[in-house]
Amino acid sequence: MSNVPRENWKKFSGWYEEILLKAEIYDYRYPVKGTGVWLPYGFELRERVYSYLKELQKKVGYKEVLFPTLIPEDLFRKESEHVASFEKEVFWVTKGGARELDRKYVLRPTSETAMYYMFSLWLNSYSDLPLKIFQVVNVFRYETEATHPLYREREITTFFESHSAFATADENEKEVKLAVEIYKEFFDWLGIPTIITKRPEWDKFPGAVYTIAFDTILPNGRSLQIGTVHNLGQNFSKAFDIKVQLPDGKVDYVWQMCFGVSGRVITALLTIHGDDHGPVFPPHVAPIQIVVIPIPYKGFEEKVLSKARSVFNELKEAGFRCILDDSPETPGAKYYKWELKGVPLRIEIGPKDIQEERVTIVRRDTLERIRVMERELISSVKETLEKMWKEMKEKALNFFKSKIVNVKSIDEAKKALDEGCVIGASWCGNEECGINLQEKIKARILGIEVDQDLNPQKAFSSVCIGCGSSAKYKIIIARSY
């Protein structure tokens, strides 16, 4: 790695893009702007992350499906508010070979219009409900601003979207809260601290009654939206005529909600736990948890390699994901390589270790060296990984908290934002005031901060930061990606 500190605002993108390539996670050099290739190491990381989220959702009744990528134009145009927002971003398919198509198609920007046509065929009675499904798919959006690997792309290759339908508004609202709890557990499992907000009306998902969003703070002080939950009410069910007969014999439109995450989760995982050497993966997520490196000295090569193999086999039998690096590279080159790949632990074995019946464990996060007796290897590794993960989570949370500052004036807001902070402020709730405030401070209102039950947080100051009138809510403001 070049010496590019990740905290440096201007150089953050350089640090991030360098580790994607050098750690062999994602290659964004594919000759279509805003696209890239998941490499084997990165794909395994992606699968481990998403497998846990699948597990969480299956526990509460969601089932995996796979819908087509092409959406007919007439379906796409059924929900006018949805289309008005996405129309400028979609890719159109107008030819099949050399022949002009009679019917135009869009490449899926998101799946509501594709899925809900099918819902109208599947759902007839309250006994068909609830319907709870998810899929992991590619979505396509013609991003007109600068593209960035994984967090602002034209082909999003890790879109995990979940959709459900219910007979009543109360059931639907409960599912919104359940989805929020699922994401809380998911992000906590990854050690990614988040702010949860209710997006302002002008920034909610098109067609939603309201949107709940999860944002984290990257090392340069910018926020990154990493998950959303949308209460769709009956807006889409009315557009797609999704009706069921209820127990009392009445026929009504179903109530719907959806929620999703994308490759931005991987961006957050890489950057929040990373350092100037590269990523640092949580032990339970890392594709490789331990690398064993023999340190050969002249005349001891075979003994060292034999002991390294023995240690590797012991770790593997104990269930650890590990690798023995017996390549001809120098130990220093091996350290660099595996630190760059974020492997949580390195175990070094040299002639002195053999003589003393010890091994040297090196933590990736702190680079602390720990010498332990060989007979205590497995228990020491487990203890070290547990301690490491606990301290990684604490470090991430402490950094996150240090980056949030409450302000009471425009000048304070600008100063805090320039210093790389995310700010809390009091707001009147008026849309015109909010939009004007964003213009004044050149930052985005993420939304109204909510509590555990999704209730809006009350203002901490009686005066609105934007217009000076009476304040109602606490809002979160950030320079965001």
C-alpha cells in the first residue's frame, strides 16, 4: 500500500480503490463505466456477509426468489411517482439483434414494478398472506454523477431486496419495525455503527409512505447510506390492482413494505475497520481467519516447514479457515500480502519457536505480537480472536460517536462539516426550510433521527437552525456519498 491515510478527506477514494484491487476484492477496471468484477476473495467475503442476512430473514419467514431482469415499459409506467424518479436513471432495451422491438423494456432499476404484477396474480385471499420474499440480484441505474466502485455504480451487483404484503396496515407497520430490527442485528454483527433516520418527504423512496434509512460514517467524515426500509402503504397495490378477500368477505388492497441493502455494506466493512495497511476483517466474516508463515533460517528449513504444517493442520482440524503460506517469498513480503488481505491473525514459526515449543501470534488490527505455548495454541487463538473482535467493535463505535456533533447555528454547522463531522440540529419540520438549509450549508439532511420504536426524536434546542422558528425535531445532517 502507498502511504495514503484513510482519514484524509481528499485521498480517501485513492486509499479505498487501491485496497479493492490489491486485496483482490473487486476489479473496477472493466471497460464499462460504473461496473466491475467480483474477484474470488472478494466474492467469498460477499457471500459470508450476505449468508448471515439471508439467515436472519429466513428465520422470520422470508423465502428466496429470482425475478427477471427485463421489465416491460407498460409495467414500469404503472406507478407514476416511482417512474418519475427512476426514468432518468434507467437503461432502455429497444432492439433484439438488428430488429426494433415492438415493446420497450427497462433493465431492472429496482423490482417493485416487476414483482407487484406477479403479486396481483398470486394473491386472491387473506389466506395467501403474508407474502414475504427476497432476492439478491443485479440492478441497473444510469448514474450521471461520478461513479465509485460498490457505492455508486451503474450496475449494482449485490442488491439484496426484500418485499412483503399483508392484509392490514398494522401488520405492515409491524413488519417495518421487524425489518429495522433485522438490520440492527446485521450491522451490529458486522461492527458497523449506524444512525437511523426517517428520510424527509423530498428524499423518501418514490412511491413510499415513508422511508427509514441506516447511515454510517466513513473515516473521512462523510456519511454513507447502507440500508433502507420503506413502508409502501397501498400505493403500489392500487397501481397494480393487488386485492384480496378478507375474513369478513370484503375485498381490499394489500399493504406492502420493502427493504434493501447493496454492495455499500462491503464498502462500509472495508473502510470502517480498515487502516493504512488495508482492510481488517472481523474474524467471523474473514474468508481466511489465520495465515501460518514459516520463518526459515539456513539449516532449519525443513524443521520449520514441518512444524508450520503441523500447526496449520491443527488449526484446520479445530475448524478455523486458515492457510499455510509456504511460498518462496520473503517473510516480509508475506506479511505485507496478508495484512493487505485483512486476515485477522498471522502465526509465525521460526527455529526459536520450535526450540521453546512456542508460536508467535500477530493481531492484524494492532499488529501486537503474542508468544504462546504450542500446547495452548487453540485456546489462545480463540481468546485472541474474541478479544480482537470486541476491541474492533469498540474502536469503530468510539470513532463513530466522536464524529457526531450537535450544533445550534449555521456557522457551527459549517465549521463541524468542514472538520469532517456529521451534525445533529433542531428543525421546524417545514420542507421549504429544510431544502433551503441544505443549500446554505452545502450538505444533506439525512432525516429525522428516530428512537427504538421509530418515533421522531424531539429537538434539543427550541429554535430551528434553518429559519429561527420553533423547532420540533432533531435532524441529522451530513456531507454524504
